[in-house]
Amino acid sequence: MKCYTWTISQLRDLYKLRQLELNPPYQRRSVWKTKQRKLLVESVFNGVPIPALIVHKRYDKKRNKYVYDILDGKQRVETILHFIELIDIENEGDWEISLKNKSNQEKIIFSYSDLRKISFNNKNNNIAERFWKRELPVIEYDGEIFDFYGDILPAKEIFVRINSTGSSLKKNEIRHASHNVLFFKLGEELENRYKKLFVASWKIFTDSDVSRFIFHEFILELCTALFFERFTDKRSKLEELLVNHEWTIKEIQRIRSRFSLLIKWVKDILPEQYFSKTRFKNKSDFYSLFVVLNDFVNNGYITINKKDNRILGNTLLDFSKAVQLASLELKSYDIEGKYRKYDKELLRYIISTRQATDSLNNRQIRHDYLKSILKGFVLKKSDKKRVFSKDVKSILWLTILKRTKNPQCPNPLGNEKCKRDLIFTDAQVDHIHPWSKGGSTSFGNAQLICSSCNRHKSNH
């Protein structure tokens, strides 16, 4: 370890020579606000002590030179470089700095463009020259870093320990410090590719979520589910892949390919104008849909044309409306009481989205329910099913309740013994156009009729 200083002019030159790495994989993104940045620059001009920058010096073969990774002090370095107009920070323009001229105690306000003017510097005691010569303390680590027992400390651990005394890091930021480059790079690649889709189009995430790595972590969670081919506990399995798993290029390629296939399938099922009307703009619901669709692909199920995708999309829209309707009435978790008119499994799904949404148990509930209502509409060329999934009944029932409080049997064949009023426990799912005559087992060809009418149809 070495301790020394850099002048601001040296900092500027290192950046211009591409010897300053502000964004190593373990580093956080820009989190300072304008007020914090301006205060730092004013502190520089006023001679207020600045905390030491902590850097890791390494030789970069691609650049053929030594490079300094910023372990701690990114926000400070970034602020100075922005002030001297070498980098742009999103949503930040030029700053006007305010400080007192110590010779006459007058308050002066200036920007970097003023600092470059000879007349301004002559008037203010060569303030620019003193600015460029201002020294910043630096702590440099060179090569491997060892702990008290002689064990090598990974960059992740160094970063976490350093930042434990500053602005606290969230768990996802700590995970981001992983040195497992292949998996990290995959997450970064997918994040960049699908950021516009998830943020601007689907609105599952905000720009703030992106800046705090929440979106990045979610992408890695989806990749984790693809790796294990099932939904997982959010914490332990992701941590395992980030820290302990030795990745191969083949594994990365497989996940990348499947991820792209599933995102395309979601876009085909739910075009942008319909997506915002569904449950799946919520992170927990989208995660469950993503994993269910992956299950279908693994088992040979897939929609085979635009019509199938439209049917599947309409099913998800009706499901979302049914959940919204039931959610308005479900004020407690008493699903045995007055909520008996709803399908109990649907109510359990709603409850699973209200708290501990990432727990294995709640993910299991959502996974099983979504899979059961969709499986009947996800076609496999060699397997055309006659029987509707049992959960289609609850979706049809809630769709009817949106139109009327007194559901009636449509009595499709004029059955004299029709029960007229539909009751959930008695109602049965029926093909509008008979399956035996080519009718599809699809949501668009399904209706609820009373048990008497269903028996009557069977006799014709």
C-alpha cells in the first residue's frame, strides 16, 4: 500500500490517457445529487480537506499501460471531471460555484468557462492555477491484496469493506461487486439490450431502478431461473452463481439464447399496447410468467402461430382483470369465508403478491396457478387436448362477474331442465363449438354452462 497525492491536473491527465477506470465491475453507478457535487467543488476551492481516493493499480495488456481502478472515491473523481468538462453526468449541466474572495470578502460566482479566462484569474489571485495544483490524497494498492492471515482478498470484499463506512450499499450493489466476469458481463449485455423494453415500453422498472442496480439484479435473477430451470430463492441461488460457480462460455450462450427466445415470446403474446393492462408490469408477476414460459419450452410446448399467441394473450388479459376484480373485494386472508364465490387458488395467487413476493412458497403458488391456466392454451403439435384446465373455470367465472352480478346459463341447446342461474360450484366449462366437430380447446371457444345443460349436450 502506498499513500501519496495527485494534483487535479494529474487526475485530468490520467483520465485523458485512459489510465483511470471509473467503472470496474464492482463499482456502483452515479448516486450523488447536484447539491453534493457542487459542495465538493466548492470545498476544493476553499481548501477544505477531501477524503482520500482509494485505487487499485494494475497492468492492462489491452491498453499496454498501468490503470488505476477506483475502489473508493468515484463520486468525487466523477464530480471533478464533470466540472472541468471531460465527462457528462446525466441530468447535470454546467455548475456555477459560489465562494468568498478572501482578499475582499466579496462573494464570487463562476463556472468552469470563467476559470479559463485570463481576466477572471487576474482579478481573483490566479484561482485557476491554485485549482490545478490542489492536491488530493490517494491510497494505492498494487497487485494482490492480502488479509491478516495471508489470504487474498477478492475485489468484491475490498469494495464492500471500504464502502461499509460510507453511504451504505444495498445487497444488490454488494452482489454487483462479484468478480465472476462472464456472468456479470451477460447481465450487463442483457440489461443494455432490454433496458428500453423493460423501462420505457413495459414500465416494469424506472430509471432510478436502473441506476441502483435493481433492474440489473432482476435480469440476473431471470438468468438464475434459466440456469436452474426453475424458480429459485432470490438470495441464495443468485449468490451461488455470482460467487461460487465457475462459468463456461457454453452455459452463458445457452442462457443468452433462451432469454432472447422468451422475451420474444412475451412480446408476441402481449404486444406493447396490451402489456400495460396486465398484471405483468409488476416484477413478481413478470418473473413468474417468465419462468412458466420457460417450463413450457423445456417440455416441448409452444404457441405455433399468431392466432395461438392472440388466444394466450387474451387469456392473460382476462386473468389480470379477474385478479383485479377479486383483489378489490379480498380485504383479508380469510379465503374460507365470504370469498367462497371465488376460486380459492386464485385468491391464494393474489395473497402471494401482497408480501414476501420473492419467497419460495409464494413463487410456488404463482407458478402453479399460472401454469395451470395457461397449459390448456399452449399448443404442442402432437398433443391437442380435449379437456380444459380446471383453472379456466375461475377465469371465465370472473369474466362473467364483470358484466353481471347474476350469471345465467346460456342454455346452448334449449334444455328444458336448464337451471337458469349459474352457481360457481355447479357451473362447468364447455366448448362453444364442439371439440368433436373441430372446435379448439381454447379460451375463445370456452363457456360456462350449468351441469344439467352439460349433460344434455353430451346426449346430443
